[in-house]
Amino acid sequence: MVTIALDVLGGDNAPGSNIDGALLALKKSEEVRVLMFGPEGVIKEELQKRGAEVSDRLVIVDAPEFISQEEHPVAAIQKKKESSIVKGLMAVKNGEADAFLSAGSSGAVLAGGQLKLGRIKGALRTPLATVIPTASGISLLLDCGANVDARPEWLCQFARMGDIYARKLLGIKEPVVKLVNIGSEDEKGNALIKAVRPMMESMKDINYQGYIESRDIPAGAADVIVTDAWTGNAMLKLYEGTASTLVKLIKSAITSDTKSKIGALLIKDKLKETLKSFDASQYGGAPLLGLKGLVVKCHGNAKAAEISNGILQCADFVGAGINDVLSEALQQDSAIFQKDVDK
């Protein structure tokens, strides 16, 4: 049984969608247990609306305080010890939960993970890793939000983390790892990219295959895409916005007149299947890799399906023992990278 601490107050659709997601996850898997952190009265009222009750697998933990997007993340984490984010993270730290899931304040979740759990030995920094849909399947993008400024050795570790995640959790045997750049030529890129390239090339036990341009990402030109968080987050939001816009345009086009509606009926099943493949919510949230405990951040506008998939994603992560594998690999790498830095 894997126990997930859920921030019931986090996100634009809280608390309803978060509770719906928890109930859905419990139906899908009998190996999951959910601790719901939020105001006890609010959670009980929402459960009653749905005809659901607390049980050994669905537990309410009273957390009356809320951290909003507008609050300073570090100050809020330090001040609001009764918040759903802090209490959920502390449940992981104290061994009461195996993972923490939230769609709330990104800054508070990231800061709280660092302050309350800390990094595993050997982890230089902790990147957010998110699965993105592509024409050939899926790719893993990291960092997509945690470390806006980066150093060469950090990106090398992100590549290592991404390689392990892709192998152990996504089932990709030989993940192709590429570094985001503005061109494929060796001389292209800023100082950071030029410093990273020879270091990453020296990592012979990952399948590093050079640079990738943003335009090649949707085609699935790499399994693991490595970049700093500023670039990664900007790319991710453009990616999501473009996908959303295209879906709206397609739906508008196929319902614009009678002829289009008839054509849409003929391709309805295939179209629905194709559009679903580009729905990122089916992959859950973005784990913050390298912490002493699992923290997963869902989109702020996450609905029940994404929360449910995020909970099941946490269970898979814990079951695969990813943190143990990361810890062993990062300790070896950090010693090598530190020597390069010292030089």
C-alpha cells in the first residue's frame, strides 16, 4: 500500500476536483491510500455531497491554513505551519506518507520541498520533470520550472536523472538524451550550453546525442530533453498553449458547416484518439527529482483526471524505487562534476 499526501486546497478547481481525483484513484487501484490535507469541515462536506466516506484508505488530516499564489513562497512555508502544503510535506518527512501531490502554489511547493525534505546525497539541484506528448509517443522535459539559472554540472545531473526516470518509469530501454539549443552545430549556443556539451559527452553510460532545437521536440526527436528551468518553462507553456489552440481550431473547423460535420462523424473515433494523445493531463504531474521523498506538482488548472493520474504516478514512482537508484547514481556523478568545478 502506497500512501499519498494530497493538498486538497491546491489549484484553481479545488477542493472539488482534488477530492474527485482522489476518489477516482482509489477506484482504479487498491494499492493506494490517500491522506487529504485541508480544512476538515470543508472536506467532510465535499465527501457528503459525493456520497463518500472516510475509511482506512481515505483519511482526512485537518490543515486549516492556505498558501496562495500571491504569497512569498519561503515566508509562507516558514509561517503557515498548519497549511495543507506544509503539513503534507511533513507527512512525507515523518514517514507517514510516501509522496506529496499538489496543484497549488508552484513556488511554495518547490520551496517547501527543499526546506522540509532536503536533497538526497549527491543531488546538486532538484529539477522538475514533466512528460510531454509527441508525434511518436512521449518525451521527458527537465528542468521545467525549478532552477531558472543553471550551471553546467547541474544540467549534466538533470540528464542523468532524466535517463533513470525514462528507463525505470516510462519503460524506454535506451532513452535518447538531447540538450536544448538554438542550432545543431557545435559552435551554436551561449556560454552555459558550450560548457555543458563536453561534460555531457563524457557521460558514456547515457545515450547523449547532441543538441535539439525546439521545433523538433513535438516530432519526438528525443526521449529526454535537458535545459534550464527558464527555457524549459517558457517552452512548456508555449507547447501547452499551442496544443490547446490547435484543438479549439480543429473543433471549430469540423463544426463550421453541414459538410464539415458529416466529415467529422466519419473520422470521429480516430480524431478523438489523436486529440487524446496530446492531452498532457493523462500523464499526471511533474515530480521534483532529487529530494529525500517524492513531491509531484500538478498544473494549477488540474481537474479530477490529472489529480487521479498524479496519485497513480506517485504510486508507480515509489514502487519502482526511483529515489534509491537516483541516490546511488548522483553520488558517483557529483564527485566527478565537483572535480571539474574545482579545476
